[in-house]
Amino acid sequence: MNKEAIREIVQEIVRNTLQQSKKVPIAASNRHIHLSPEHVERLFGRGYKLNKLKDLSQPNQFAAKETVTLIGPKGKIANVRVLGPARGSTQAEISLFDGFSLGVKPPIRTSGDIKGSEAITIQGPRGQVTIEEGLICAARHIHMHTIDGEAFGVHDGDHVQVKVDGERGVIFSNVLIRISSKYKLEMHLDLDEANAANIKNGQLGEIVAVESKRG
């Protein structure tokens, strides 16, 4: 049996265990930015392509070697990691505390929901661009494969409560379920939320209630 076959068997065992216990692995998401192809070129140069630094937990997503500086009315944040691949629209995701540092008030939004969100200036090594909307604080959410959604008994767009044990144990409410055949099971919090509850990457949370159904 080759290593790939063994890896798939182990992953299936882990998935089944998590599904039966209603447990979800948690990841703290640091500030980052998704760039459109146009903005990649404006910030890094004509014809520029992002270079992979490492793969992320979600399939086909990666942290790029490139970073940018976010510039707000009251300050700037350097070394903000670019995530790839390039997207249709540029979107920067920061914490609420980051917003205080920059002098902006990013709305708490689902990724991709940027209409009417905050403006921000982005500085790269070869240029600068100001977007009129696209700066958000990402709403807490859980990525699920379609198989996971069926096993957990939830649907895309549902909201659930997630209990996390520990010295600063907490129950997170209003956690959005996002389901796709392209996703891997994982709950995402921003650093503010994770640090407040002393949560480490890979720690498990338990879905204890469904608060609301889609629609």
C-alpha cells in the first residue's frame, strides 16, 4: 500500500470520527488579502504571477510569497500576506483591532460580500491602488464538504453554535455554515476571537445547536 492510499485511509478515519462526535477542527485566520489579476499587476508589475509559499488547508488555496502594506487614515499595516490564486475582486480581511490601527471600521461580512464595505489603500513594491470597497472583517464560519454537511445534518447558509472547551471555554454563536464539494472541514475564526478564547490551531470545537436555517 503506497503513502497516498494510507493518507486517504487516515483522512477518512479522522473525518468519520469528527462527524460522529460533531467536532470541527478550528483555525485562526490572520489578516490577509485576495487580489484580482489586475491588481496583482498594478502592485507587482505587468505580467506578474503570484508565487506559492505554502498550501493552505482548503484545497487549491495557497499563501503566496508576496505581501503588501495596507494604508488607512490613521496608520498602516505592513507584510499582509497575499493568498492565491488571484480572484475576480480584491478583498482584504482584517480583525476589528486591525481596523482601529488603520482608522477604519470594516463590517463583519461573509467572504465575497464586499458591497458597501470599507475602502483601503494597498501598497505593493511596484505600485499602489485604492479600492473603494473590499475591506472586511470575516464572519466566523465553518467550511464543510457536502459529505460533512449531510453527516452533520446542516445546509449551506445555516447558522450554528460551537462550543470550545478549555481554560477560557466559550460558545460561539452565529457561526455560518459554508458547504461545497471543494471545501475541507474546518472552522475559521479571526485572531481577535481565537486569542480571546485562547484557541490554538487544530483545537476542536463541537457543534451543539443549529440556531437558524437558511432562508
